[in-house]
Amino acid sequence: MEHVPALDEDLKKTLGPATAKVLAEQLGLHTALDLLHHYPRRYAERGELTSLAGLADQIDEHVTVVAQVADARVLTFNGGRGRRLEVTITDGSGRLQLVFFGSGVHKPHKELLPGSRAMFAGKVSMFNHKFQLAHPAYEPLGEDAGERDAAAAFAGRLIPIYPACAKLESWKIAKAVDAVLPRAQEVVDPLPAALREGRGLVPLTEALLKIHRPATKADIDDARQRLKWDEAFVLQVALARRRHADSQLPAVPRRPVPGGLLDSLDDKLPFTLTEGQRTVSKEIFDDLATDHPMHRLLQGEVGSGKTLVALRAMLAVVDSGGQAALLAPTEVLAQQHHRSITEMMGELAENWGLWREAPPRKGGDDRRAGTLGGSGQGTKVVLLTGSMGMPARRRALLDLVTGEAGIVIGTHALIEDKVQFHDLGLVVVDEQHRFGVEQRDALRSKGKQPPHLLVMTATPIPRTVAMTVFGDLETSVLDQLPAGRSPIATHVVPAKDKPHFLARAWERVREEVENGHQAYVVCPRIGDDDEAADPRKKAAGKKAAGKKAAEEDGDKRPPLAVLDLAEQLTRGPLAAVGVAVLHGRMDPADKDDVMRRFTAGEIKVLVATTVIEVGVNVPNATVMVIMDADRFGVSQLHQLRGRVGRGSAPGLCLLVSEAHEASPARARLAAVAATLDGFALSRIDLEQRREGDVLGQAQSGVRSSLRMLAVIEDEEVIAQAREEATRVVADDPALERLPGLRTALDALLDTEREQYLEKG
């Protein structure tokens, strides 16, 4: 069913080309429907002044304030040739200075009289230790003195404050909304009537009118509750349809074979599986044994043994005659997985060519153990990455297409057209959020029938995020660390306030090395040398790495770089220690060589970027120093910290920061230092980052799918919406009886997001 044409109409026809262009380019709003879903960020009352007390957090930000003029005066300069109007506004909690120059003085001098009230919009700056807006846009909030009732209504009316931009102030957006608001009568309501009435939700038209032009605060609450339900329900319906479609697909059941590779691996493990690993493995094996594809998310604490669980699943598939592919986001991680898996398998990987007699396979396929055999002594484990030499690459490709290799571990090189499998039965995707939709789907399409899918996340994620981002997957959780893992102590090192703390940090690194251990030093950036050749990378890198901390702390220093710091450490505090560097732009062979030498203990201190964030397993590494730690997110710090404490010796993580003690950045670091609970930290991370667009579009500039729904705060709404969506889709998978809901799926989920949901 198509949209009502008036709602789908380009805003140029209603608002004119100039305004429509700004709305499209700056806010991603193209149609009347888009504008109706551009909700006010907050509301001001004409009878109450918006607080100016919080401007300290808004330096260099574009703000809208409602305030009263306290004082206005014209000053001259340059011997009387120049004129400047200074206006002081107040709301009782703070004061703000407005300045106008030159010909821009006359109009505000007449309109902004002491005692008058207005809405002001502009960028907050500091001048002579005072907050200031230079040449702000403003909208007087006068009263019609001749009509007392109208004036009283005017004074109590709620003023919507819209998410705005420098080129279009909030009140201009409000006028644009006024122009399209009558079309709210034409919207198609996506919620089934029975659901809406059962939940006590207002109709969609009423919700849109109340969110944009509320008469009371109760109107706002009614509208928000309804619009949150729309977002949660439509998204959960999309995910429920995906789950339903997956349940209809055919797949080859892959059951473990007694006496096969899986049993051989379990027999040779030098430790016992944790209860969590056994439970999750059973969930996976149960899924693999069905005749439709497994779609399972495996998440867990850093160091909880997810790789071993994935390996056991891969060996179960190989035992059943299939192949398994592990897709890693980087070459470093792919190489690390290859090393750790072949080490865990031992001779089961090394002696892949050995096989013992096994009965011929059904249908005359006489492949036996040692290739994809059921009960043999080993299988070939191959690595396939983009940087491999041609001879090695040819061998790996041949091993895959003939079935010689039971397990392949690789990067995006695995999804190239020329890569063919003999019988792909399982795809394991590590660190899913680093892969695009097309990449994941291309690998899954290489199976004769849809292969089973296991997705691993590096750090825990909150339950509601699992229900949204990974809502089409069943979830398994590993929250128990293997026996023998040592605790990790974490401390914040305030380098600016207490430089001697940083000196002590380097002493601790030397002490650990003298005791036979190793250390990581992590920096946010590689170095200026590689960026000088590409100004775009330089600008993007500095913006991404430093924006958050710089905004919070006024610290404009570029983030520390691996190459610079390694040189300083080699000449200074770690001069007597073997220091090496590792970063993403090194030649792949050099990266692999550095990791091998570090793993072997030849390199004592590794100065690296976040390339070591996941999958790196060096039990002898006991200390990690994270420089400019405030430049990293909470979950990323937790993930990095998980690289130490993986052996019998206690781990130590030092978070070095120049952020002020009272800053939000330091509060984040204190939260990381206070707990090793990744699930607790994941909630903090989400709350502090704000969930943005949970479908992965937060940084792209594309408008968010979730404008009203807060993933953490609205956990109950999401859970209820999931239940309702599952019921609706079970009853009517094609939504034939719910055309309004089908329309909403098209309107709220753009093509890219639909593909994301479709392809899992």
C-alpha cells in the first residue's frame, strides 16, 4: 500500500525551495511525513523562563533559550565609527550576553527592550569570561494587550523547542510544522485497533497533534507513550517476520558424531568446560540438529571462552560432513583466531591428513576423516586473507572447494566471488557490528542450502539492545570466566593533575617485565606521518578520536599516537625494555611477525592501537596502560582491559587521562575502574553515548529510526512490543489484514535498514 500522496510530497511544494533544502541537507527531512516525525526535543512555557544555568556544558553548541531582557546598551568604538549593541538576558538562574554589530544593531535595539521576553538561538561562546551569543536569531514573545483571555492562554502555552541547526532556528521549524500539521489527519495508523485499545493508546493522528502542539503536559505524555509504542512495535514486527521467514528455510541438520573430532578435542583439553560453556554448547547443538538454519547470538564477558564454544560448534559441523567458516573483521584478529584454534586443536589440526577407516558415506561420497570425515583424527584448518601470496591463496581456495579443509578462518577475502566451498554448513561471524550487511549475506549465500549462523559479540550488550539490534537471533550468554583466570585491578592515572602517577605507571611496567611478564600500551592514533599524506584521514581521525573529550574538558590537544609514544618510551622510561609497535597500516606480514614475537615473549612491551582490542590472547601479558583513556568508550575500555589477566598472574590496567576530575570523561573512567561486570558497563555505555540509531546508523548522518524510544529507559515497552509483534506475525505473517502496519514498515525502515534486518 502506498503512502497518502500528500504525506509523501516533497517539502519544496509546501515550504519553498530554500527552507526545504536546509531541512533536507541539515536534518534529513524530505517529506511532510518526515517533518511530522521530527518531534520537539523539549518544551518551554512562556510563563517560565528556560534555565541558563547549564550553558557551561554548551560551549560551541547551537542552543535555543527563552529569557527576559535585563539590560540593553549601545557602545561605540573606533572613534565613534563602529557601534555595538550589548543585550543582557536572564532567567533568574543565570545571565547571558548578546552582541550585535554594525548595521545589525538597529532592529534588535528597537525590539529587545528591558522587560521584554523572546526566544534566542545561536552558538554559545566565551568572551571576557562571560557566556555570549554573537548575532543570535530571535523571536519576540509579546502579548496582545487588548485581549486578556488570549494573553492568559498565550502565557501558559507550551512552546515546542525542536532539534535545530545553525541555518534554521527552532521557531522556523515550528512554523514549517504548522504548515504540514493538518496532514496529520491523513496518516495511516500502524497499530492494530485491538492492540491500541487494549494498551490504552491514543490514535496516531491525535498523538502527532499533541506532540507538536500540546495544550497540557498530559498531552505530551500521551503522545510520547503512543509514539514510543509505534517505534518499538514496528521494529519488532520486522524482526518477528525475519524470525518467521528463517523458520521456513531449509537447512541440512548437522549433528555431532560420537568418536569424532569434537570428542577428540574435549578429551585433550587441559581443563574442564565451565557450566556456562556446556549449557551454551547444548543450545547450539540443538539448533544445529534442526532442519532450518540456526540464527544465534553468542555474547559474554571478555575472556569467557566464546572462541572455544565456537570451535566446538565448528567441529560438530565438520564431524557431520560439512565445512565451517569463521569471519573476522581484521587480519590481525583472523591470524590470532587461526593461531589459537590450531593451538587448541593441536594434532587434530596438524595431522589433518591422517584418517582411519570409516564406513563409506551415504550416496557414494567416500570422503573420510581427515577431510570432512566423521570419525577421524583431524581436519585441515586454513587461513584466507587479502594479503596472502598467490601460491598460498591458491592452495587455500583448492582446499575449500574440494573439501580438504573443514575449517576456514578469514577476513572479507572469504566473501569474494572466486571463493567456493564444498559444503558450507556453519558461518561464525566474530564482531558482527564491524561487517556490512552485504558481506555477511555474501558468505551465507555460499552454502548449497542456507548455512547455520552463529554471531559472536566481543562485549556484553544490554537485553533491550539484543532485542532490537539482534532481535532476529536467539541469544546465548556466557557470564562465567574459566577457572584459573586472575582478577584485573584497574586504576585511573590523572596525568595532568598528578604527573608523578604517570611516572609510577612506567615503573610498574618495568617491574612486570623484570618479573618475566609483558605489557601493552594503547594509544588512540597511529601517528602524524601516515596522516600527512591524506588530509581527510587527518581531519577525520582527530575529530573521531578527540571530539568527546575535547568538548567535555576544553582540551584541544591531539590524541597521543603510537609512533610518537613508542619513540618517547624507547628514549625515556622504557629505554632498557624491548618495545615494538603494532597498528593497522603495517604490512600484514609485519603485523603477524610482531604478534608472533610478542606471543613468544620476545617483545616485552607492545605499543599499539585498538587493533589488539579483540581476540588477542597472550597469557603472559599482565599490565595494560591505556593512554588518553577518556577518548575511548566504556565498552571499548572493558574490551581492551580483557587482554590482560588471562593467565595465572594478576592483571593490572592503568587508565591514563588528562581529563579534569569533575568531568564526565573522568566519571566514565571511574565506572570502568569500579567494576569488571561487562553487562553493567554496557548499560552505562549506552546511557552515556545515547542509543542513537540501534540499527547502526548513528554516525552516518541518516535520521534515526528511534526518535522517541530510549532503548534503556523503555525496556518494558520493547519487551511488550516484542510479545505483541510475535503474536501478530504468527497470526498473519504477510500482514495482509494489516495494511497500515505494512505501510509503517516501509516508512520507518529505509531500504538499508530493511536489508540489515532481512540479512541478519
